[in-house]
Amino acid sequence: MKIPPDISIAGLQTALAPTVATATALEQGKVARLVAETVGAHQLPAATEPGAPRLAIEAAQAAMDGARIQGEEIDILVHAWIHHQGHDFWSPAHHIAHEVGAVNALPVGIQTMCNGGETAIEIAVARLICDPDATTAVVTTADIFAGGFDRWNSDSFLWYGDAGTALVLTTEPRPGHPKLLACAATTVLDGEGLHRGSDPYTWAPRQHGDIVDVRRTKKAHLQSGRGDAFNTSMRDALRHVIRTAVHDAGLSLDSPRLRFLALPRVGRKVIGDLYVPAVEDLTNAEIVYLGDDSGHLGAGDTPANLTDLIAQENHAPDDIGLFVCAGGGFTVSCLAVELGTPGIATVRTTNDTRARVGVAS
């Protein structure tokens, strides 16, 4: 999807829970050393109080303050997540809107698994394009991986960290701010069964076991003989969305403006086995992996990658970042962003959330 040139990123924020070092998890016997060496993460943010939306609210309020946007100015608030949000039967998007004062916004919830952040951005952009009266959107994500989810062992060579993210998008002129140029998405239904395996439907969560076991469902799906088809389809999909996003941004794959290609925070093994072989020869952009200090942030990898890359200020104003993500089902996306004038956008990544989410031990 080509994005009109008047949609800017006015503010960004990532709120990480306090971290637990991998060395500590090893000492406590929570994870095997071989797995730790394969995943490669040094630490994970791990909340000790419940309520993932707390992190989204923290991030959204800080992003709004940096963007000089008041809650009543927000026209749509899109929230994405993949795990329990603190209550059994409710809309976390509406709660976040209430807490940040977005009284005029349409709150929307997104559950496209780990691709939720990019899907939420695409939906927010579509509203800004289609509705001439809409000028401001906020996109949030938040997840806490506890309460029946083992962040170190529930998935295969994939560790999960607790964080909230937020982006403020606006059609009002923001010279020098990062700009969304294009987004592309496709689906790989060969992997639809990876997160359900051969399990029958249940009446309530975790009736197949006290702990979510993604390793078991993935193994069952791959043993069905569909693993090779999935891997091939995923590589094709990754290449397709990158090509499409670059084309829709009005660029060629060999453009010197393509500075970074940021990959999801899914662990060094998954990155090395799947993502790098698929994308390494497509462009001259530097392949960036930012998951070593956070692990996988559920639906928040792309917003967190955006925040971190822009905050580093290691770019020229017209440099382009490509942000790739995939989420169970599978949806595969690529977002093309002009990174803007270094230092002009208010961006932060912080662990200063102790009062709200507790101090991890």
C-alpha cells in the first residue's frame, strides 16, 4: 500500500519492564545453556505485576507528550497483543483509550499474533487516508508473558519479553519527522497450524496443559509433512513484501537510500535459519537485529525496532528503514519508513516502569 506523503510519525515510545539477565535464569535452572547460546539474548524484560495494558498506557502517554498531542485529538487508537491482557472478557483497546484521554477515538483491538504491530499501523494509516476528518492515530502494543506462559521455554528457541510500545501518527505537517512511505503484507497459510497442532478445540484456555506449549503444536504440525512447504512459502513471502514495499515507496532495490533492514526480535537461531537467507541478497541495506537485550516483544517488535533505530540517530534525513515482521497464521509484513532528521522526533526506550509493573528479581 502506497502511503500519502503527509503521514508523519510524531512520537514513539517503548516501555520495557525491568530485566532479568540470562545468566540469572541459567543459575536458577530456568533455561538450558545450549538453548541460551542458540537464542543469543542477554536479558529479558520481565514484569512482576500483572496488566500488560499498563505498559501500553505508559508508552502511549510518553509518545503523546513527545508529540504534543492531547488525548481528545486522537481519532483512532489501535492496540495489538498476543497474550493475556489482565482480564478475561473485555476490550483492552478501550481501556487504553480511556486512560490516555482519547475520548473521541475509535478503539480497535488487533490479534494477528506477532505481526499485530504492523497490522495495527496499517489499519491506523488506512483510517487516516480514508477519513478526511481524521488527523491523528495512536498505535499501541503490549504483552506480559506470565500466568501459564514460560517466557524461556514455551516456544522453540524463542524467548519472550514484556513491553509496551506506542506510535503517534499525524497528517498535520511535521517537517523533518519520520514518514511512513509504504506497507506491504501477505499471508502464508501453510503455517496456519503451527500454533494449534493437532489439538482439538477446547472450552477454555489451557485445557491441554497448565503451561502454553508452542513447541508441542509446532512439532505436531511439522510432523504432518508441511514443514518444507512452510519454510519455502515464508522465504517467498518475505522477499515479496520487501520488494512490494520498496516499489510502493517509489524506490528500487539497489537504492542507496535503503539504509537498514530491521528483522523481528525472534532469536538468533530463527533469524539465521529463516530470515537472513531470505533477505540477505535483496538489497544493500544493513541487516539489523535488535533482540539481544529484549527478546521477542509479542506484537511489539516493529514499533520497538522503529523507536530504537530512530533514537540511535545514525542516519541521514532521507534514509529509509525497512521493518519486517511475521505473525502466527501467518501474516508477513514490511513497512518502509523515511527516518527523518536525527534528533527531531521524541523517541525513548526506557525501563523506567517500576512503579507500574513491578521490579523483576
